[in-house]
Amino acid sequence: METTTSKTERPPEPPVRILVQTLTHLVPGNDSYERTMSILNRVCQYHWNCDFSVPRFRWASHNGQFALNNRRCFFLVDYGESQNDDEVPVLCYEWTGETLKPLPQLATDPEIQAKLKEEVPFTWQPSKREKPKLPIPKLIKSRLYCEEYIPISEMDYMREHPEDVKWLKDHLRPRLWTKFVAQMNANKSSGDPDIEE
């Protein structure tokens, strides 16, 4: 882990938001969970000399397609409660692959401000719109790009729907298709046929 805040510098008091921008290939770890926790822990170590934990901290991420290099992605750590989201300070950083570097201009980007306010408010609010449920093939595609594990129930669905397997093959990069085939074949029942590459 990187060094923590110096003892002369006071850690930020809640309520506060910490926003980190980085590139997917700079985030250490082997899968989506490890990579996400790596950044969240670094943020908490940097400011509060502790690891990330729920419910003390809340988090969100955006564009964590770790199977692709050089993709801009974001991680957010919220700490505390507030009656007015507009008064919550946002501290911004860039993860360089080695350290958190202050990036104050990130907080003034209008697109980022809008996304934070509308999609990830500091104070949780029930969603006003229904989130459409993704079809399983699109959900699996997203999981593969984010380097997430595919649940057995979704693999079972795909075995029963060869047309969706074909769709997935047509819409994946070859190396991600190879990963999908390996997961499917490693988790099949004895009577199930192998999926062909």
C-alpha cells in the first residue's frame, strides 16, 4: 500500500466524497473485485489510515472494463451523511499506478458533475426510473469485459439457448470468447457437451 497522509495534515472530515480517475490497466488485481477493493483500500489508507469497510464508507465505480487496457474509469468513496448534497466537498485524484495524485480540475468537469449528481447522489434516493433488466447474453458480455465471474445460473441459461451463445460469440473479442468457453466447459455437468471455440 502507498504511504498515508502525513501526520501534520488532517484527514478530511465527513461528509466528503473522494473521486479517483485512472486507466483500467493501472488498477492492480486479478479480477473486478480485487481491482475495485485495491483502489477503495488505497483511498481509505491515504486519508484515514484504514481499509475500506461497509457501512462506514460507500462506493461506486464507472467504466471498470478491466479486460480492456487504456480505458478511463472512475471510483468513488463516500464518507458521512449530509442534508445538502451540494455542500459535500469532492476531493479528486488520479491513480497513476503507483500513487494518488491530486486532480482538482476533475471536480469542475460538467459531465462528471452531472453524472455524480444525477446517477450517484451522496444521499441515497430511490430511483425514479426503472432500470431495464439486461438480457443474459448482454449481461454475460458485460461481466466478461469487467472481468467478473459468471454465475452458474447464467451459464445454465446459455447452455439451453444456443442462439444466445452464437450472439455472444459474434459480439465478443476473441480472447474474451476464449475465456467464456473455458468457464463454460470447466463448469459443465457430466452430460453437457463442450462449447466449441
